[in-house]
Amino acid sequence: MNDQNRRSTDDVRMRGFARRQSVEMAIAWLDAQLQPLDPEPVPLRLAARRVLAESIASNVDVPGFDRATMDGYALAAESTEGATSYNRLPLTVIGDSLPGRPFPDHVGPGQAVRIMTGAPMPVGADTVIPVEWTDRGVAQVTITRAGELGAYIREAGEDVRPGDVAVTPDTPIGPAQVGLLAAVGRSRVLVRPRPRVVVISTGSELVEVGQIPGPGEIVDVNSYTLAAAARDAGAEVYRAGVVPDDKPKLLSILEGQLLRADILITSGGVSEGAYDVVKEALSEIGTVSFDRIAMQPGMPQGFGTIGPAKTPFFGLPGNPVSALVSFEVFVRPAIRFMLGKKRLFRRTVEARSMSIFSSPTDRRQYRRGLLHRERDGSYSVELVGGPGSHLLAHMAQANCLVVVDEHTTSVDEGDTVSVMPLLLAGS
């Protein structure tokens, strides 16, 4: 991942994580594991919001012919010399040029062709007189102003000429790029695929949404939350649901899901509890490190690769806020890397804190907040709720994460803090 938050060392690449690592070191280790996906051809109608994986050169002129940019009369500029509101010049109208129905003959001296915006210029015509400069005649038209050579004409190849590179590789494809690709005649293009992300929640205490939890049971939140986050990041998402704390069942599900996964995410089972079977199961099918990252929330994490294809694996914490924050910090950049995006991490802004709060020593803290844009263009932010990793309602109310670095232990009202806006795609 090539972004400002990347840190890479040979030591990290070789050994994975130690028992406690910084966020930067974790990202650097992930960088060493990720590989871009092979490009795939798609119809142009499906290319929007993808990243182009080839250079597109034009074989045609865009536009393909000289065309009028105003409704009026196409003629030779020399035929209008001396025309003024006091010296009106009459010209003979010999036909019409319409979009898709060009005038077929030559325009000579003293002649004019009525023309519509976008219609081809007739042979012999080198200017367009706007209809407002005329008496709008049909058989004969009177000109009240002289025309300039080339006026109100869009020339063939003015936008793109044969051989010109229309769109370069690694360009995000938006509406303008789709339009240009259509103009140069490309009905299919080579793009970076959407990574296929499989999301699994682990835990025997989990029940599906819509079921009434029994004693000690809780509704599965994380698979829905993480699936939505992955989809918003641009991935093709498969939610595999809930898997109990049963090693054979978990192994069976994991091995089956690997057939369609470019990234596999689990939540839960990454702490040091006696019944966390995720670590035990994954040790049989991959190389995964389960360690503690210097961040809050989201300290316990699992990263590595599993299966014969060395599919990237993210084992996220089970608490909902921890899982979602961990996704933002680690998984979202990985998805964007596979998409071929140049900007992997969310942009941050500086804001004035409206809250007083503390932060733990030697951990990067991510607090939920409400970001406000002030009249002078600056930002202010207030915290939403406490730091607890289970307080999902506060996460749902927030529109940003306040990022407090490892060396800051307290923030006073009025201090400048770094803020990560949590903008949804398309918002």
C-alpha cells in the first residue's frame, strides 16, 4: 500500500508482528502480503467506479467532423464582408443541414445553408452566422453582421485526434471517462476487478438477525456491519453468516469460502481466551499472526494469508466498534489497493476540539465524533459518547473518527486534533 500511512522495514516483512506493534508497522506488514488482482474486461456500461488497467488510444477524430455550435446559417465568411445593421447583406438560402442529415452540396459565394447546433458543416462553408444576426429568412436571408473565419464551428479532432491517448492506465473511471471511452468507440475496457470479500462472524453465542436471543446469546451485528463497510469500499461482498466455536465447522466454512474470496474477514475469536478457536483452526490452513496492536479500540488483531492461493486474511475483534474501526484502519485500504486506487486511506482534516478527554499512553486512539464545518471554512469536532468498544449507537451517530496519536495523553477544549471523516461512497 503506497500511501502516507505506510511504513515498511525488512524486519517487519520477514517476521510479521511482535506481541505489540504500532499501527504503522501493522500496515507495513500488510503491504508485504497484498498483491494487485489481475485485470478483467468489462462492458463499458459496467466500467464506472472501476480503475482502468490499460492505455486507451483513439483511432478516430473526436468530434468526427466539423460541426456547428450555434443555430444559424453556414456560409463563407467572405460572403458577409461589410455587413452591418446599416448595411444588410442578402444571401440565397440553398438548403438545410441538420444533425444526422447533412447538406449534400457545395456552398458558393453569396449562398447560405440553414444549420442547427451539432449539424455537419457543408463543403465551402467556413463560418456560422448565429440566427440572431439575421432576419431568419428561409429562401433568402439578410445578414446584419460580418462573420469571422471559423466562428461557431467545432473542428474535427478538436478534442481527440487519432493516436492520442484518451485515457491513461490507473485512471478512476467516472462519468466523463465513460463518455470519452464511448466517443472513441470502446465498448469494452480492461479494469481492475472488485475484490471478492467474504465476511464471517464467529461465536457460539451469536444468532441471526430476526431471531430472539436466548440466555447468553446476542444478535450477529458484525457480519452485517462489515459487509456493508466492504461494499461501500468498492468490494463484491459475500456474507457467510455465523459460525459457532467449533473447529471442524469453522475449517469447513473457511475452506469452502476460499474458493470465492480475494479477502477473507472474520470477527471474534482473536483475543487470548481459552475458547477462541479461530487461531487454532487457521494455523492448519495458513500463516496468520494474532497479536496486539497499539490502538484503541481494536487492540487484538489477526493478519496473514490462508489457503493455497495465500488469500489475505483479517481476523478482527468481536466488539462491534472495534471491528468497524479496525476495518477502517486496515481492511478498507487493502480493498482500495486491490481496486487499483491511488488514494488508499481516507483523507484527514485538522479540527478544533470542542471536548476535553484523555487518551491512553502509547496507543493510537480512535474516538467517535461529530465534525462541523464553520463559517470561516475551518472545522470543529465534538466527541460522541465514550471510548467503549461496545457502544455501537454512538458510532451510528458519529460522522468521523478523532485520531489521537500515541504520544498524546490528553486533549483540551480548543486543541487541534486530526479527524477522519467517515464519508459513504457517493455522499
